[in-house]
Amino acid sequence: MKVAKDWKDYRVIATGDGEKLEKWGKYLLLRPDPQVIWHSKFELSKYNGLDGHYLRSNSGGGNWRFFTNVPQEWTIGWNNLKFSIKPMGFKHTGLFPEQAVNWNDMITAIKNAKRPIKVLNLFAYTGGASIACASAGASVTHVDASKGMVERAKENARLNGITTIRYIVDDCQKFIEREIRRGNFYDAIIMDPPSYGRGTNGEMWKLENNLYDFVQLSKKVLSDNPLFVLISSYTTGLQPSVLSNILTLVFGEGKIDADEIGLPTDEGIVLPCGARGIKFWN
Ligand SMILES: C[S@@+](CC[C@H](N)C(=O)[O-])C[C@H]1O[C@@H](n2cnc3c(N)ncnc32)[C@H](O)[C@@H]1O
């Protein structure tokens, strides 16, 4: 498993009974995690200094409850980068810290390439991967159907003084089809598709039904000197070897690294956070 070990401003303190207790900079938040099917060693909601708790409602949604003066948003650091943290709906905080394992590998690949690299970041959310790649010198096109998430990505870029990202609010499939017609190509493609989702015009996305065709379509915008293609998935039950198979079948054999990704916890275990598959060309 690839474990995101290099955080100083973030840690998982404890897990249990469907929840995880995390420290984001100065603030302690407790929120649901469906992977946590074991019992906690103590009552997490009674943890001394807890600042916020995301409580599920019976209707399927939920909301944050705050016990202290938690700001609307605040900043945490990872290596030389900064990210804005903002408790939002659907238990989100605006950052997936386990993605740091991918950021490290992409930064290394871009720096080692020693040539201009064009990156296409699809389902790009608040821009963690966009910022990482841009910080390594790549020119990044960031695509997400949510205007609100693109605004948060711009805020993250501003925090890091990054001005080289092109932002697109669009359905990823529609955008790729347009790029094919325009003859635009990219040296690296990143995709972190949701299990379910909707595009800007309500286009339905279901990972198991759409991923393979989508990866095949994305091949049409890959340059003839590619650097990497990364597929990341949080969908429960999607094995790393599924991602490895898709990458091999679509792009051919070669160097592929497919693995679970996870976060270390203070309890000495690793919290699983989905899988990633990355194909490198050199
Ligand atoms: C799982 S998140 C990606 C996490 C992100 N890569 C990261 O590491 O921070 C999925 C994102 O896909 C977007 N999305 C869902 N369906 C979409 C579609 N059809 N086209 C474009 N974006 C979509 C959502 O708005 C959301 O921001």
C-alpha cells in the first residue's frame, strides 16, 4: 500500500464505529468513514478539544456541528504547498490528504522529464493535483463540472502564487470530445472520477459503467510523447488490479504502478482510502 506519510499539518488521531478523528492544522474534526467497520478504543465524540463533528441525518444527508470558534476556512501546509480547508456539505473538507502519494509521484515525474509538460486534470475538485503539478513546472488544464469547486481550486492556486492553471467548468467527457475536435493534446492525464456524478447538463456518470470507455476516449488527447496517466478511485471495492488492467488494455504494457492508498493513524494502523493506478512512459 502507498501511505501518505509526509504530512505535518494533518494527522488521523483515531478511528472507530464508522468515524475518523482528524487534525487539520489546529482544528480537530470528526466525520464518517464507511471503511471504518471496527470499534473505537474510546468514544471519539468525547475527545478533548474536538472542534467539529459531521453528523449524518436520517434522510441520508448530514451537517457539521461546531463546538468552538472554527473559522469558515483555514490553511494547512504540505511540503512547500498550502491548501485551504473548509468544512462543506457531504462531510467534505476540500482536500483528500491521501492524494499526497500521487502528488509526490507526479511532481517527481514532471521534474525529471526536463521538458515542458502539459497536464490535463479531470474531475479535478479543489485542485490538489493541479497545484502539485503546476508547482513542479507543468502547465495544467483543470476540469470540473462544479463551479464552486473550481472557485476553491482558484483559491488554492492563489495561496501558492500559481498563475499557470487553465480552469474549465464543464462535463469531462464533453470537454475531451471538444479537445479531440480542436486537436489539443496533453503529455499527462490525471483522473479522479467519482463513483456517481453529474456533469454540467445533468449527464449521469457511474464509475463501473463509464470508466473504461472514458479512459479509451482520453487516449485520443494524449500526446505522442506521453509522461504518465493516473487513475484514482475512491469507489469501495474497486481493486488496484482493475485500474492496472484498464491502463494495460488501453495504453499497452509497460511500467504501471497500481496500489491501494492510505493514511497512517496514531493507532498504528493504516486507513484505506481507495486505489490508484499510474502508467509511466519513462
Ligand atoms: C472525487 S472528487 C475528485 C477529488 C480530487 N481529484 C482531489 O484529489 O482533490 C470528484 C469531482 O468530480 C466532479 N465531477 C463529477 N462528475 C463530473 C463530470 N461528469 N464532469 C466533470 N466533473 C465532474 C465533482 O464536481 C468533484 O469535484
